[in-house]
Amino acid sequence: YNMRRSKILSPEIAPNAAHQALADFEASYAGEFLLVTQNVDDLHQRAGSKKILPMHGELLKVRCLDTGEVYDWREDLNGQTPHPNDASRLGRLRPHIVWFGEMPMGMEMIEHAATSADVFLAIGTSGVVYPAAGIVEWTPPGCRKIEVNLDDTPKSPNFDEALRGKASEVVPNLLKELADAT
């Protein structure tokens, strides 16, 4: 995780056109909006997204094993890292990342958003990692379900529309069309 954290902090890593289009759409959209991401980077936040739920955690945060408190974190982390509030407590921090066998974060909020959605977008996902892959199945009848991906996924039949191509190219046009329709 230290290597991945360092890479995210590199100046050449930046939000792409899809990240920016989602942030711009959120800022101008008058309805309810929730951006759920499986990514652990901060590219959506850097693009300006506000209502974001990183269901697999955030690489630039750590969590205290004792209290569950979460702290912003940009340094290396190891078994001797002191706690931000008590330097005598060593090794009690872990990456704020969902590990294998752990439940993703915010599932109740995600379920609520999905079951009341008018439009549901799945962008750049494999459609095989659960429970994220099953969220489309929670959407109500009449919800417009759109999958944006390079290729079909096992969940493609669950969507009303399939847009194929790079997210950075497809998403800005899609969100412009959605904004014009609202």
C-alpha cells in the first residue's frame, strides 16, 4: 500500500475526462446524486466530486485498529508507525481499505440509493466482484440502467443500454445527454 499511495501522489497522476464530467454533472444536477466507486484513489475527489462513497476504502487514509477513527494519510505506514493522537501507540493503524473477506463500506447507503434510482450508471467495472456487481439488480423497475465499459461483462444483460469505449471518451458525452434530458 505504501507503493500504491506514493504512486497516487505522483504529479503525473490526475483525474481524466470521465472523473471531471462526473464532478461537473454532480455540481449542476438538481436531483439526488451518489457516486459509488470501487477505486481506492482520490481522483474523483480531485476532480471535484462531493457526494462520493468509496466502497472499498481510501488509500490516502488510515484507520485506527482500536477506535475505528479515520485519518488522512500520505506517508508510509508500517508496524512501528505511531498513532497521530498518541505517539506511544505503535502499529495500531492500518490502511483504510477493504480487505478480502471484509464487507464493503456504506452498503446500506448504496442499497438505498440503488433502490430509489431513476438512472444507474456502471462505469468501467468488471461485473464480477460482489457485492458491487449485484448493485444493478437492486434498481427499481423503470430505472434507466447504463453500462459503460470496453467490453461486455457478465452483468451486461442486466442493463438497458451498453456503451462501449473508454470512459474518458464515452462518459462526458453520456452525461451531457443526461443533463440535457433533465
